[in-house]
Amino acid sequence: MAKWESKGVFKGMKVLDFTIALAGVYTAWQFADLGAEVWKVERYNAGDQSRTWDPFVNGMSALYCAYNKNKQSIELDLSSQEGKEVIYRMVKEADVVLENFKSGSIDRLGLGYDKLKEINPKIVFMSLSGFGASGPLMKYPCYDAIAAARGGFAASNGEPDGAPMKAGNANCDTLTGIYGFNAVLMALIEARRTGKGCRIDVGMSDVVMISCAETLMDYGKYGKAQSRFGNHDRFVAPYGIFEARDGWVSIIADSQERWQSLKEVLSLPDDPRFEDHAGRIANRDALAKQIEAVTRTMFRKEVEEKLLAVDVPASEILPFIEAYTSDHANQTEATSFAWQEKIGNIRFYNNPIRFNNEVCPIHRGSPLLGQDTRDILASVGYTEGEIQKLIDDGVAGEHMF
């Protein structure tokens, strides 16, 4: 087993990570990618619930692998007093604690902020939950699609006469994770200045609502909620997705100059309905049909190249595998290979943040359950004999699945 090695701007920082599933896990992943030592605390003989989610490769959840690289796993029975005592030792060494259980659960375990700040006053403690720390929904579970439903995101997506639509990926989870990451960074700056940490509460539904700020603007101006516009925009036209001969392209002409350029490149006929911005908005559907009458005769790459050549933003819609392996993704090192236990060398996404144009290194894949239990216990002062007793007593584990 390769020894964990810290590299990156957060080298020396320790993060105590109780998060499960995705939103909080995504926050912890950012710290791990940027060099923090992230101790992923997992339930004894069970682990992060995402370990059980399809699809599987050689018995490993692909989703779990995708979001837990660069972390270390310690397996503990937190219901036992001995397990709690391990956490108390770990928090003495930690800078950050992350958790995303249902609101109040961590406090009932005896591991909440009020208890841990007695041990380490500088600790920054983030609780990330579905509905925040107050309100009538705070006690209920929440996943990405629930947050999209409650926060207004799903209602604002889809075809005008169709059903509301969630995003294809877990965008609400990942956006919440990014908000959590930024909140912890701000609190760490304050803790460095004052010597005192704080508790941060982030609710997924709140994050989703603020991501729909345009809807609130619509309501304030027009007194009604935003309508769904499918693959086109309500404020700019053309702005959206258009059919091509071999797929789809995204095109935006957000100024009169760009409209004229697009019109010339696609040899669109003069039409008084589309002469100015107001006309193009009022006749959005007719405009889209006129553009598609041309783009359907062209390959998507051809549309992209011709429009980009005249400064009209455009892109072919890339299927996932094309985006993943495109020349741009390869040249910018969007992905790289790393060793994943039980699977072998697999391709991971690199963190998109670059410092001095350097890619954040992937020094290991996602840990097996309890893979680092012994190393972490030793790092906080347990002797070899004490570690073995904790394992023999079922307080700590190394089940390695």
C-alpha cells in the first residue's frame, strides 16, 4: 500500500470528513485534490452509502470512485464511546470538520460543533444538509433531484409545454459542494485572524434557489414565475441548441453585430421579423426554424468552425465520450490516469483549478473501506497494541471493500 503523501496548496491541513453520498463529499474532494489530508470517517462494516450504488466495476462503485480520490479512509463505530474518543483525538489535529447527515444527527452522536470546539477552539465545522439547520423541512432527507424540485430548478427546465426536468447529472449536489468549499475557506481565513473557528450551515435547497436568481428577477418584474424555454433562452435570440446534419450545435448571437455575422455565414434570407433584438425575441420559434433549415444541411463541426471564424460563439454538442477525450481536454489535462484499488489504472477528472498553470496531482484513487485506519490511528498517537485492540473490539475496522 502506497504511503499517503500531501502535495498542493493545502499541504499540512487536516480535514475530518464525515460526509456521505455526494454534496458534502464533493466539498471534501476539493480539499483532498488541493493537498489537504482528508480523513474520511466511514461507518463500521458499511462505509459511505455511495459504495453501494450502481454501476460497479470489479465490485467497486464507479460513483464512489469518482468522488473520493486523494482521500484516506478510517472505519469506526461511532456509536461506541471508544469510537468517539478516537474522533476527539483526531479533532485535536484537524483544521476542518465536514458533515452532511440529517440536521441534528451529528449532535446526537456527541460529535457536534459545541462538543468539538471545546477540544479545538479553532475548528471550522461545516454542516451541509438538504434544508439547512432550521425550518419545517430540516429533518427530512434530501438528494439532488429533491433539491432541484424544492429549489425551483426543475420547474424552470424543460420544454414549454412539457414536464419539469432535472439536470442529467447531479448539478445541485456539486454546486452545493462548491458553496460549502468556499464557505470553509472564508471561515479558515477568519479563524487564522481571530484564533476562533465557527459552525457553518449550508442547505442544498437554499443553494439551488440562489442558482435560479433569474427566476426571482422575472417574478419581481412581471409578477409571475419564469416559463420553461427548453433549449432556447427567453432574453436572447438566437441562443440555444440547433439541429445539425450529424447531431446538435449550440449557437449564441448576443449582439446585433453577431447576428449580422451569423446571418451572413448561414446565408439567411432577409426577414423583417428578425431585424432587431426585440423582433428576434418575439419570434424566437420562427427564428429557430429558419436557422435549423440551414444547420440541418451542415455537419456540426462545420457550423462551429464557420461561426467561430466570425466571432459568433458556437460549439458542437459533444457526446460524453467525445468531450472526455477531445483534443482540448487532452491538451489542458482535464483528465489523467491514476491507480484505483480493485480496478487498476483508470481515468479521473483532474481538478479544474490551476495554480501557476500546474495540474493538482492525483496521488491515489479512492480508498477502500478502512484502508488507512491503522495509519490514521498511529498519526494521532495510538500505539500498535492500542490499534490492534480497537480493531479486535470492533471499534475500528479495515474491511477493505
